[in-house]
Amino acid sequence: MSQSTEILVSTRFSFLGASGWQSDFSKDAAMLFDKNRLLRRLWLFNNIALASLASQTDDNFHHFILSSHQMPDWAKSELTDMCEDRLGAGKFTIQFAPQGPARKFQRHAIGKFAGSDPVAQVVLDDDDGLSSDFIATLRAHLAQAEPLEAEGTPHFYTFPKGYALGLRDDEVQLWAHRFKFINLGLTMVGRKDHKNIFGIGHMDAPKRFGYTSDTRKLMYIRTLSDVNDSRVSVGERWTEVENWRDDEDFKSRFPWMLDVPFKEFNDFDSLAQ
């Protein structure tokens, strides 16, 4: 596949509508736009997701954020300011969309971004982050791939190994784990007329359409917090990483994590000011 394949990192932020996201919040505006919840989601988005994108060694990508027209104006302003501060003008697009299927808005975003050409869509939830070499690693895969046939099906890249970051208690914890088709960093290469990353089941679609799995390195961080949309529990096969701030690979590939002011997240008073 051509080395010039465009990369579109796609994130849903408090999107009210159908998106394959199985959560009560996505169907209830009062819950979704609760101020306390939005403050914490904005904190996670800024300090985890955006910080990880700002640290990429290859910055040749665009970030598409799908949010809601119904979201309060103060939160819209905060979201826009965060993206400008972290990524800079021209590196991101925010769509405050009416209630509807996320796949429709993603399809329009792909068309504006890449026209009829194939595009690599990377899904990144608003409370998760990517290793600083994620885009560079993905681009290396794209450069070695066979061209995507005009009438063919999409192809997936999955990165099963990553970290879970525990923020549910005062102590910040980190675990290493592996899930074959985890949504974090899952990449779908296809055209706007194919199914898109917001219109598929991430467990089944890679197996149906074809995938490449890269298990060489830990490539992402997911957060476990009291505002998760799904209640993930620590698994028996998860391995706790002690003294992670001193691990050389972690420091080199997740450098933004060393500067995160974690105390703020559990200090509601500082968030509410």
C-alpha cells in the first residue's frame, strides 16, 4: 500500500447517538452531559488521549472528534481549546453533530479527508492513549501492505498488547495485558463506501475482513476510572507493572504519562473550580 495513505484518528467525545458503544450514557442526555462527568471526561481526554497524540514521533495524521450538538457550550469551548493547545490548528476537526448514527458522520469525515482514496481509521476512545511511536509503527505497516483493491474489502491492523491504568483509587496503578481484538488503536483501512470504524463490531469484523496483528510491543493505555462507560475489572492474567515511571521502554514510548497530574483527577474540588 502506498506510503502516502492518510491516517485519521477518530474519537467519540460524549456523543449522543448509536455508535456501537454499549452504554446507558450514550442514550441519556442528562447522564451524558452531567457537569461532574464532563469535567472528568475532559480531564482524561486532555491528559491521556490528546497528550498521547501530541507526543507522536510521526505527526502526519488528522484527529477527528465526533461530539454532540446538544453538549453544553462551556464544554464545547473547553474541548476546542484543548485540541488547539495540544495539536494546533489544522490538525483536528470537531463535529458537534445532531443525534444519529456515528457511522454516518464518520463516513462524511472520511470523504472530506481522503475523498475516494483509502484511509487508515484509528479508533481512540476519549479516555485512552497511544504509545508515542504508534503512528510511525502503523505507517510502517501501511508501507509494506498490498494495495487495497477498488472493489475489495477493508483490512484491519490490531495491536493486542497494552497497559491498563487504574485511577479508581488514590493510588495510581498500571497493569500489562493482552486482548486479541481490543478496540484501542484498532485500525481499519478502507474507503468511505466501506463499513467504517464506527459501524463495525471490533471483535468480529477483523476476523471477517482480514487483519494483521502486531504483538511486538505494548502500544496503548486504557484507563479504569469511575467515569468509564463500561465497567472493566482487573483480569486474572493482568500483570501489575511496579515502578513503571522508571521503566526505560515505558519512559521512551509513553513520555507524556510522566507529566500527568493524577492527583487532580481524584480531587473533585480542583476540577470543579
